[in-house]
Amino acid sequence: MSITRIRRIVVGAVAAALATAAVTVVTSSPASAHGYTTSPVSRAYHCKQGTATNCGPIQWEPQSVEGPKGFPSAGPADGKLCSAGLGAFDQLNDPRGGSWPKTNVSAGSYTFDWTLTAAHATTDFRYYITKSGWNSNHALTRGDLDLTPFLTVPMGGVRPPYQVSHTGNLPQRSGHHVILAVWTISDTGNAFYQCSDVNF
């Protein structure tokens, strides 16, 4: 057998092994979870729609606001809640002098909607709202929020569908408030954070 023939056989075998390894890596990687709120419309989704501008890269990936879980005792730092602590999405933390587009709401029954681009095993969804008299002139902090969620939807590790709706009761408020929705993933150390500006 010629040297050229042996080289071709060896190169072919190496290429086949590399292709098999690549397929194994791709198929064994866990699916990442991503999603954003569409009702009330989140800041991230406003950026995607173009109803808010000067947003930076979040306009292309509103589903990627992912940070450490454990809120409120852990999770992103105060002032970084709306970006999940990600510097690339820091525009979401800017209160913009109250100029973020707002969804009109009333106290009482309300349906919260998520669009997921990748489902994942889920601990729960939790919804927090700013206190009456909160300071809207700075980036959102734990001190601005009622840290008892007004709605908790336990999931027990189940993967949600790609379109998710939860109905709960909005508390009494007046004027501009922010709703912080937190989707906690059960089999990673992360959660997804979405800030929505609303007007009562």
C-alpha cells in the first residue's frame, strides 16, 4: 500500500472521529432556558419591538436577561436587578426619568404572559412590585420593592411550554410602578429577570 493511500486512510479516520465527537458534544449539551415577558411588556421586549430605543444589545436578545438565582436574599445586586447584573444590558437599569413605555393596568385580576425561546426545568415564577412612594429616579433596588411576591407559581421542576400565562391579583397602587418578574430555573444556578413599567 502506498504512503499516499495510508495518509488518506488516516486523514479520513481522524475526520470521522472528529465529526462523531462534535455530534456527541452538540447532542449532550443541555438546552439553555431563555424568555421574556410580553404582558405587561418588559423593558427588554420594548427594546426588541423598537418602542424603546438606545437599548444596546438587549434589542436582539430580550430572552437573555439571566443572572444568579435566589432573589431577594441573593441574585443580582441592587441597581442591577433589571439587567440581572449583566453589564451588556445595563441600559435596562436606567430609569430614563420615568420615560420607559408603560402598560396600563388596574388592581385586581391580571394575566402575565411570557414567551420562552427555550424551556427549562423550573422551580417557580415570582412577581414583585414596587412599594407605594418608591423612588423612581434611580435604578431599581430591593428597598423599592415589596419583597413578598404578590404572585408565586410553583412548578416543581416541570418544563413550561413556550407560551406561559399566569393569572393573579395586582395589589392596589397608583401611578407609575415597576413589576419585577423572576423565573427561577431548578437545575442551574440561574434565574431570568424581567422589569415591566406599568401605570395604575
